[in-house]
Amino acid sequence: MKKFLGLVVLIAIFLAFGATFSFTMAQEKENEFIIFHYWTAGGEKEAIDALFKIYQERNPGVKIVENPVAGGGGETMLAVLMSNLAAGIPPDSFQDHQGNQQKDYIDAGYLEAVDDIWAETNFEARINPMWVKTLKFDGHVYSVPINAHRTNWLWYNKKILEEVGVKPPESYEELLEACKKIKEAKPDVSPLALGTREKVWSTYLYDMVLLTTGGPDFYERANTGQIDFANDPTFRKAMERYAALIPYIYPWHATKSWDEAGALLKTGEAAMYWMGDWILGYYLNIGMEPEVDFSVTAIPPNVWMGHADTFPLPKGAPHPNNARDWIKMCTTPEAQKAFNLIKGSVTIVNDVPPDVYPDPYRQRSARDLSSLRAVCDGFHGGMITPAFGSELMDILTKFLVDQDVDAAISAIAEAAERTNLAEACSWFWK
């Protein structure tokens, strides 16, 4: 009997110790926050570090584990992320975009809804309606965006435009006319810079001609496959307008990355550059002075086009409480301001005043985002599907060489049908 009682006591002690040990291990595990992102370049890293500082002030003792990915970089991170999600070992959150890019994760069952965070922080009322349309799927939201990058910016070398007597263009027609005047006055200067070593940048000009030819409604229909690409007269006109710009584009664009193409404005080899607002940080970094060496104009001026970086909640996140607090923190003006002042983008929320930005470009972008009609850009904004986008990049980079409008239209129509673009984007119209 005594032996039996002794055994019972030993078992009780073991169970108590085991429970305590398990609880301690759970606490230690809960004191981590694992996040995947690809902000590792200058400016980007400092921006995410500013978020980490705020998060750790809110969650003292939590260890942040970022980018446990050998090699780093966006492509590497995304490959490892998809592998981890498929294997059921997700991080607590990760850098994402909206629209069709996020929908792929939702369709695969990888994300958890965060409707309660949106409701608690009144988030929907604090952002442009376009973001709601591109982040809500079947009535649910799965992430909180931290910033807004504007992409319908035309950056230009002020001295070249002033020497030629060209007004900064605000429409496609004015852009084409400016290209003609610059080429005539300065034959050795490319009117329009472009870098297609990464093919995606060819799609940014595609977005521009869709938007300026048909307006925002047509732009959204085209990018979601709701037009007859082969026979739509407005689409043909857009592609003809794209073709008309090609003779004025930097001829060795295939050798340049996006930042190397941007540097052509500094060297005077190019006069204008169609690129998102992240180029601002690059220009400042290479010693270009705003409103002396360069400036920017929006085309068209009455529409804000761009995309967001957003943080979703993975299903089965190892530290869900920490993950949810990170996502909730991203709704705050404090976090939005801290990140965007460094990153070069603007806050996605409209309750941070535009005058917090030190440059006139982001002040204008923030004002426009809070008041203008907005659209998401095609590839990074997730208006088009990744499958269609991959084919579109190849079609457009070929188009930049052969300038064959008929062949490009036919190829785009076939790609839209082959990738079921209209059906894949039907969620946008519900």
C-alpha cells in the first residue's frame, strides 16, 4: 500500500512538473514573433525596424524572428514561404500585397480572417474605398495594409525639361508631345527611361496606357478580363498608344534594372521616367536634390494608382496572439507614420495629416489618396492574376522590340483566355 501511495505521489509530482514544464515551454514559444519580409535594402530595413521598435514597446520580452531564409531577397522569401505554408509550418505573419496575389493564399486555405480587428479599429472607414474592394473576399478581410505606394508618377529631370521648354505632362497626349520635343531638341537624350532586365516594369507602361485611354472603369475591366481583348476598340487604341511611345524609350532598356534606369535622369541620358514612389528614396540616396535635379507629375492627375504592402494572419500561426497584436498595431497612426516616413510611401489610413511628410510629392500623394478615385496597379496591386501577369510580361517585352500591335493584342487575348482571367477575377465584381 505504501509502495502504491508512493507511486501515486511520484506520478502526481511528475504530472505537475510536466504541466509546469509544458506551460513554461508554451510561454517561451509564445514570446516569439516570426515574420517573413523582403525589406532588406537601405531605407526599407530601417522602415521595418521602426515597426519592430513600436511592437516591442507594446510587447516587451517578445523575441522577433525575421527572415529565417537563407539568401534573403523577395524571390527566395516567397519560395520558402509557399513551401512552409504548404507544409503547415507558417510564420506568424508575412509581407503580402492585395487583390489576386492575396486571393491565391485564401483559396489555398492558408489565411485566417481578421474581420474583428478591422471592426475594432474602424479601419474600413479610414481608408480609400478601393482598398476595401481589393482586400475583401466574400465579405471577409484577411490582412491589414501598412502603406500605399503610388505608381502613376512621371519623374523628370527638371533642367532638361526647362531647357527644351516642355511643361511637365499631365496626360498621355502631353507625354507623347514632350517626348517628340525632347528628341528633336536633344537627339542624344532618351525622352523616356525604362529598365526591363526585370520584365515586370513593362507592365507599368501598360497600366498607364489603359488608364489614360479608357479611364479608371475601363482600366479595371481590362485588367480583370471583362473586355474582349481581340476586338475592343479602346484596348486597341491603348496598345497603339503604347507603341507610339516605344521609339522614345531608352533603347538599351533590357540591360537596366529599375534603379539603373532611374539613374539615367541623373546622368542626363534620359529626361523622364514612369515609376512608383520608391524611386524617391533612391534619388535622395544618390544625391539628387528635389525640385532642383528632379520633380514629379501625376498622369492622369485626377486618379491615384498604386498598391499596398499588407500583413495577413496565417492559419495555424505558431504565436497567434503575437501575430494579431502585430496586425492590430499596423492599424495605428503611430505605426503607419513611423514606417512610411522612412519607406518613401504614404500611410494607407487617412487620419495621418499629409504635412507630416518632408517632401511635396508624398504630401500630394496622401491628399490625393484621401480624395481621388483610386485604382490598384495591375501586377503588384493584384488587379491581374499572377498567371496572366507572367505571360503579359513576356508579351510586352517582345512588343517593345517588334512594336507589332496586332501580334501583341492577339497574344494578350490568348493569354487571358488560357489563364481564365475573367473567371479568376470575378470576385472583384461581386
